[in-house]
Amino acid sequence: MYSYQYPHPAVTTDVVVFTIRDGELAVLLIERGCEPECGRWAIPGGFIEIDEDLETAARRELREETSVEAGELEQLYAFGRPDRDPRERVITVAYVTILRAGQTSIRAASDAADAAWFPMRKLPQLAFDHRKILAMAQDHLHARLDDCTTAIRFLPDEFTLSELKAAHEAILGAPVDKRNFRKRMLARDLIEATGTIRRGGAHRPARLYRAK
Amino acid sequence: MYSYQYPHPAVTTDVVVFTIRDGELAVLLIERGCEPECGRWAIPGGFIEIDEDLETAARRELREETSVEAGELEQLYAFGRPDRDPRERVITVAYVTILRAGQTSIRAASDAADAAWFPMRKLPQLAFDHRKILAMAQDHLHARLDDCTTAIRFLPDEFTLSELKAAHEAILGAPVDKRNFRKRMLARDLIEATGTIRRGGAHRPARLYRAK
DNA sequence: GCAAAAGTGTTTGAGGTACACCCATGC
DNA sequence: GCATGGGTGTACCTCAAACACTTTTGC
């Protein structure tokens, strides 16, 4: 038992993991294996350890529950409404990260009964205030999109411009003009041609690019 | 005494209050009246109550320590390095707010030995990681500046375009082109002339504007 | 009349948007 | 030769930046 002179809240970290699957923006959720909200889908996360940095805790909880190793985490927001968890006062610091397509194999563990990818357009009922967290995470992602580097994080090291354009379209949920897109990406000088090409079907092969 | 099965961190909220004084961006600080870091200047804030929303706590602590009633608060970031407070693990959720010039009277109370405005260019030594919090708050403020509405929050209900321009210059710490500034502000259609003018010295009177 | 701040337009360059056709390949 | 996705250029518009003089007032 740990005792304090004043009541202390619990603090958790949650990680919203985005990827692109089947041409759609998708998010990693776990099925809760214990009360409260047992059986509901939720954003992976959990209680921080007392000597652990917030970001480290976020990374650890994600690994434990889903076996996913996160890359760069960005802090999204601290959610702290007093009634957001029925057990006790729980403040959660939410993070956002991006997983490359193709590295999306997951394995539920810890107190997660299951783990799965859901397209953002077809979310299940979510535990706690996690619907609101996802909405804010998606807004954050959209806002970051004109960095150009953000969409690249969804793709493997080498990619074609068509794939990058498809990533933008998946994230925005809206079509993008091909020529303007290519012009803008090449003008930013953040990607470079590898010099190799990829042949993949009955059509002209595509140049491959990598991040600079 | 309050006991928990697992150790819990303490959670505080801090509020970075910006205003403009003497034509310079200034921030409200308190002199700590108790250990640790007694005598050091710090961002006003303190421990949340267990049933209190984060934003409510931020507003309350600011009021208790400085007698300032905050308007709109924006969440900045959650700072949670395990070693940031020597007493115990303390996670702080930092907020930013803006106080109108002219409403900047303050009165130190609670565990603040003193409260005072400091120009951002001449900060004292600060307690904990508060220097870093201020740096991030200033970045945040700069990023918000092209909303046009942000600079208005530093001014009284009615203001002249020259005053608004001076506010931008104070926040940015750099001069702004008068004609381009006026054009941009009027084009955004976020302010309107009150129809009145202010005479104030041996020169042409200025039109007054208000936020729409 | 003079000091002091308010007010006013035009030119230029950069970047975003809209838009249609040819190219290289596999079958 | 045809289907499929890869690759390309131009005209227009909007917006930001640079830049100097006239107007209105108090004294």
C-alpha cells in the first residue's frame, strides 16, 4: 500500500496508433479483458510506473498490450475529466504515433483480450472517452499532413509518389490532384529518387523515392 | 491519509499568463514561499483536487496565488519527467492564457510570497523545469498569432489598429509593416470599426475597432 | 507651421489550384 | 493493340512582401 497525505489521481498514458490498411486510415484498438468496460474496444494504454517518463510508459504499455514497438510519439492532450473512469480519478496523457504499412502485425497480451485494426470510418463502440480522444488524434494528424514528412511515416523506406499520394488520400479521406501533389512534394526537397524503379504489373514502372 | 495499491503520482496544473506591459511581452510569476525551491520564481499553479477538472484546477490555483481571474485557457503540454520535482513524482499539465493590458493588477496569496510581471526578455532564475515550460508557451503563442484573434485578447474591448500592431510587435519581438498589417487585419473581417474615434495627443485621431 | 501618429495603393514574386494528354510496360 | 497506372506543363489567382507620402490634429 502506498499512502499520501492528500488524495492522488491515477495517471495513464494512451497511444493512438495510426496506419493505412486497405487504402484506409486505420487505428489500433484493444478489446478490454477486465472491468470496467470489459469487452469494449479501447485505445491501448495503462497506468504509468512511478519512476517512468510519460513517453516511456506510453511505449511500454503499447508494447505489452499489442507487441507494437512505437517509433516517434507525439503528445496529443491530457484528458482529465473527473468522471471519465468509474474506478477512480484517472488522468490520461494521450500520444499519437504512426506505424508503417507492412509492420502492422499485432499480438494481444497483458490485460488486452484482443487487439485489432479498425478503419477510422467504421469504429466500434469505445470505452471511456476514447471516441473523443480518437477524434482529436485524427484532427491532429490532418493538421500535420502538410509537413509532407508525416505521410511518409506511413510508408516503407522506399515508395512511389503514387503510394505517397494514396497515403494522403487515405488520411484525408478525399482525392488529391496528381500533378499538383507531385509538384509540391518534389518542390519541398524532402524526398529524393533512389534511382531504381519498381515494375509491378501491366503498366509503366514507377520511380522509387526515399525520405531525405 | 489516502492509500492506494500502487504508487500514484501527484498532478499539478500550471498557468502561463501572458500580457503586454510597457510594450513588451510579459509573464506572471510567483515567488515560492515554501520548500522546495523556496524564494525562486515559478509559474503559478498547484495540486489538483481529486474531483476537480484540470482546467478548473488551473483557474483556481491561479486565482488563489495571484488573484487573477483567467479567461480562456488553452492546454499546452503535460510535463512528466520523473525527476522534475524533488518531493515526489509530480506531473504537471500546463495551460496558457492571456490577460488584457490594464487588468493586470495582482496580489500574491496562498503559498506565493510574491507575484509579479516579468518581461519575457528578462526572466529571473526559475524553479523546476519552468524555463522550458515558458519557452514552449512562447512558441505556442507565436504559432497562434496569425489567428488575428489572439493578439486582440491582449487588448481592451476597443482598440486602434496601431495598438493591435504594437501588440503583434511586442509578442513577436520584431517590427511589423504597417500597411500590410492593416490590410491583412481588415481583410480577415474579424474586427469592425466602432464608428468612434479616439483623440490622444497632438496628432490625427485614430478610429476604434472591436472584435466581431 | 511643426511635430506626431493615422491613414492609404501599387508592384512584384511565390505558391496553390484547375485541368488533359502522352509514356512505358505486360499481356 | 489495348489496358493500366506513371509521368508531365501551363494559365490563373491569391496572398505576402516591399515600399513613401498625405492627412489630421494639438500646441
